[in-house]
Amino acid sequence: MKKLFFVTFCITGFLVYGNSPTGHSEKEASKVILENDKVKVTEFHSLPGDDACGVGKHRHKERLVIAITDASIKMTTEDGKSQDLDLKAGTAFWGGTETHMVVNTGKQPAKFYAVEVKGAK
């Protein structure tokens, strides 16, 4: 009976929390907070050790990124080059179209907004 309970508990945990070691799924880690024909604003939230703006290696279009919290991140580009960044809340920067992987290397949750301008030239 204890074994059945343990197996049920593990399966339920996986189904509810996904396969992330911290229990966050991609859906929980990002949320579109505004979208219309001109812009798309996405909120990214990550716990220490989690992906910060997408799962694993992923691609973004050009966008404005704003750090909502202080954050320490490690960004690895498609060519394998890595960069450690310490960002203060309120820091804004332009990100070009790129493929990368970004991990929250800090000791606290991090939150970012990404603003994509649709149809920009």
C-alpha cells in the first residue's frame, strides 16, 4: 500500500509540476501579459538554477528586455560563447534576433519583461 501511494504521489507530482527540477514548467515561467497588432509583451519568471527566458536553447525575435528584479544570469549563445551578467532592476537593453540559452545563476527569483514590436523594420 505504501509503495502504491509513493508511485501515485510521484506520478501526480510529475503531471502537476512538469519535469523541471524546481517544479516550474515553461508555461508557468512565461506569460504573455499584453498582445495586440503592434506589440507582444511577455513576462518571464525564473527561480535560481532555472531557465530565465525560455526552455533550453531557444530563439527570440528582436525585443526590448527590462529587468524587473535584480538578476544574475548566464547567457550562452548559439556558438557556445557564455557571458555572466549582473543586472539591476530597471535595466533595459535591446536584444537582437538570436538563439541562446539563459539561466538564472542568482540566489533569488528573477523577473523580466520582453517587448517585441510587431512589423518593425
